[in-house]
Amino acid sequence: MIKKYLDAFPYSYTYISKDSQYIFYLMHSHESKKLMALDLSKSLDRSDAVQISEEDFSKRSFRPIAYHTETNLFYFLSDQANQENFNIYSIDLATKAIKQVTDTSYCGVYGFCKDYQLLAYGDRYQKLDGKFYTRLYLMDLASGTIELLADDKEWEYRLGWSNVIFDDAKENIFLSVDKDNARLKANLIKINLSSKEIAKLLPANIECPIIFTIGKLCENNNLYFCSQGDGFLNYYHCDLHSKVVTQLTFFTKSNTGFHFSNDNRTLYTTLTDKENDQTLYTKITLNSSRAPETIFHALMGSHSIVPGDDIWISCSNMDVPLTLFQYQFSNELRIKRELPHYIGTKESLVHNTYNYVEYESFDGKIIPSFISLPESKIKGAIVTAFYGGSNHYSWQTQLFAELGFVHLSPSVRGSWTEGLEWQNLIKGDLGGNEILDVHWGCRFLEKEFGLSPKQIGVEGGSHGGYSVLRAMTMPEGFKDVKGSSYPYGFGICWAGFADLEDFYRTSNIPDWLVNMLGPYEGNEEKYRERSPIHYFENLRSPLFISHGTNDSRVSATSMEGFINKLKKSDKPYVLHLMDGLGHGTGNKNEELILYEKLVSFLKNTALTT
């Protein structure tokens, strides 16, 4: 049952180069993950792909960045031993040699100039009071010469994670900064590469949590950027002479990706229309601060932009495995090329139907959701605790469907898919009302399908893994809400955390937790009160836990206390620790062991009633 899915989906981390010369991706085997390149100008058959490195990327992280045609170098972000000590690396496609380009403790800021002669990058250092500082460097890629541009230790607006773009003369760079590293007020800065002079570009009244530059470079003092300032991701123009900012688009739907074409004038984006189960594939022709020309094409189902230098989009619905499309975008939309991202037939890989649904939560708020329905007899249900609410194919959902489970994927409050106002409802309340939304999702399933609570489980990973533990241990009477606890039949926790104080001390993203719950100092009691480890006695149902021992984002220590209590108790559980792995899974053999344990767990718990 499991092997067929692992064999059908051996590809990940796709990147498509300029003019669609190459598609790069990881190829999963039972022992490893290897980097492949397929020359799309010659073939669309992945059997013609060439392995371009002997490196096993199941042992380290991998994020594609760019391919530079002239030097034949492919750049990617990676680490050592899955520990997220990120640096930029390159692979020479001719020699297959890997070179470490940067030498940092954590590189989260980077960008190349247009001709790839210069690289600006950041080195994060010295965690203090839940925060980090960053030194910004400029590297001449030909000589290897490195120059310090800035150190943000004394800055009010500091560096964190940001792309970097250069102007056409390579005199200045532009990047995002975050006020107090609080993830609440982002801005843009310009740094002159000669004088090192730094200028903040945007007025304070338009600051918001997400602002980042777009485009290949900054030309003729026209800086384009994306901002969540009006609630949804929209595109803006900044005149660098006058500092006048103009909003160019006014979308009120979730943005699932964008691509700036090589002419630096044409922007493509995908907007989700959940209620009508379609995507608005949008072409935007920019002309400085003037209103852009915009053309929409409605595509049925869920689509998003594929990372890369050329324009491809993916289609992935709950009942449609991922397929890549290249379109001819004009007044009529025509498919130029189609590239399946799976092996096998849809019939063998799809065992469900799906619908968009809404349900009412404890306080009357409506929770937008997608629901997967098994083609076979319904035997139970599973609710995603967090990171739900999107329509996309997941072979895990198909596995659930084969076993007879309904799968509810809700956009509980705090989710990123419903705009800034909805996203902000979780701020200061992590482990609060969004967990009640999950409970009420279970009650919705009870009524819709005649299920008992013993037949309903909750699953999630990372933040969602925390939500699983919090949902299964939340006390009755929380916030004086009747029904604040729910008798789940089972839980599945992937890379979760049970101790928020330990997470704050050990995670490489403590600022995320501060953004969710407030500062730790002076707020210690709330951190303890929202930690599942302190409500372990409320756990009533079987629990499946999976965690990588080298996870730096969610340290295994944040689960140790909870796991120790499990081991000393008579509560049923399955524990799967993945030695040497980080915040994700490994090769096919490791995944096979993991999911065989999960299926056995489900058959011995949820499917016995």
C-alpha cells in the first residue's frame, strides 16, 4: 500500500531554468536522494535525465536557488547533517563538482546581481533573548574577495530572511528588514556598495509583517515590491527619487506564487478562488507607477507558480496528482508543454473525491476548509491541526482514503491562506482559539458522517505537531468555553513540540514563537500554560510521534519531557525517532519504515472500533 506511493512520487524540489533549458530536481531512491537535470529542449522524458552529483541529499537539506547559463553553475542552499546551518553551494554541471560558496552559521539573506559577478549574503550570529543578528557581506564570485557591508547588531530594523536585488549599475542593493525582529513591521532598505550608506525606503504607515522586493533587478529608479499591507499579498511601486509608493494591484484572494519574467516588466501570479474551486492565472504588465495592464485566465482546480527562471505552473488538487504545465499566455491560454510530476496512473493513485466546505466554530466564526472523502466505506476521520485549508494532492491523504478515512483540512484562525486579518487572530494566542477551531471541526464531522469521537483523529507537523499535542491535552473550561476539550480517538504528531520554554531556548526560529505568543520575559507563565507537557494527564488517546534527532528548527529536546512521561505511563503510543534526520523525512527506505509504523498504528487504534 505504501510502496506504490513512494515509487509514484520520487521527485521533489523542482527548479526550471531560463528558457526552460533544464529542469532540476531531487530523485528519491530507496537509499538516497540524488540531484538530477533534464534538458527540456531535448526531452520531456525523465528517463533521459542526468545525475549531476553523487551527493546524498537525504543526509542534508536542499533548496534550489538559480542556474547561471554562462558559467554552467547551479546554485542551491544546503547544510550539514540536516542541522540547518545553511550556506550557498554551487554545482558545475560539466564536472559535477560541488563548491561551498559561503561560509556562515546560517545564511537566510542572499541574492546575485544580474550577471552573477557579485553575491550579497548574510551570516546570522549570536542568539540573544530569542533574537539573532546578521552581518551582510558582498562577494566577488570570480576572485572570491569578500567585503563586509553591514552589521545590524545596533539596528532597530534588522535582517532576517530576505532576497537581495541589485540595481542595473551594480551600485546599490535592496532588501527587506524587520523592526526588532518581531515579524510585525517589515520595510525595505537600500545599501550603497561603495559608501555603505543605508537608507530606509518605505514610510512607517505602510509597514506590515510581509514586504519583499520582486523583479530581477532595480532599473531606472523603479523598485517593485510585494506587501501584505492591505490584507492580501499585492504588488507596489516605489519611485526611488521621490520615495512615492503606489499600490499597483488590489487582489483580495490568496496569492499562491509569482514569477517576474526576464524583461523585468511582466509579472505572472496565481490567485486562489476556493469557493469556485479555481485559480486565476494572471499576467500583469508593469509600467512604473501607472496602473498596470492585467489579464486573467480562470483555471479549474488549484495551481501555483513553479520556482525557476522560466514560467511554468503546477496543477495539484486533492484528487489530481501534481503535473507541470507551460502555457502560451495571450488572449487565449494554450498549453505548450505538459510534464507529469509522478509515475503511474491517476486511477491507481487517487482513492477519493473532495469538496470545499465551511463550518461554524465555537464563537460563530466560519472556518473555510477542504474535505477529502474516501471512495470506500467511511471508517473514521482525520483532521489537520494546522497548515490546512489548501487544495493540493497529498499521497498521505490518499493513504487515509484507502484506509477509509475522511480527511478534513481546515484553515483554522492563524492560517496564511485567508488574508492578514485572519492570520493575526492567532497572535498572542498560540494554543488557544485555533485549537478550538479544530475541536469544532471534529464536531462538524460527527454530524456530517455519524461518527463517534473515537473514530476521529488529529494530525499535523511542526506547528501542526504542537497543535496535535495541544488539542489532545487542552483542559476543559479553557477560556470558560464549554467543550474546550475533545475526546480524540488518536493523534499523529510529526516533528512537534510540547514544551514552549524549551522551544524558545533551543529553536533556530525563536522569533516565530515570540510572534505567536508574545515576549518570553515577563510572560513565562503563559508559555507554561500553553505547553502540552504541563497537561499530560489530559491525554486519553493513542498517540503516534515521529521526530528527527538532528532537528534544529524543532529540537528533539522540546519533546523529551513529554516522551519521558509517555514511557512512564500506561498510555498507548508509538514513537519513531529518525536518527540523523532534521525537520523532514529521509530516503525511501526510511519513509517506508515510518509509514508502515503509521499504518499499523491506525489499524490497531482508529480502525478497531
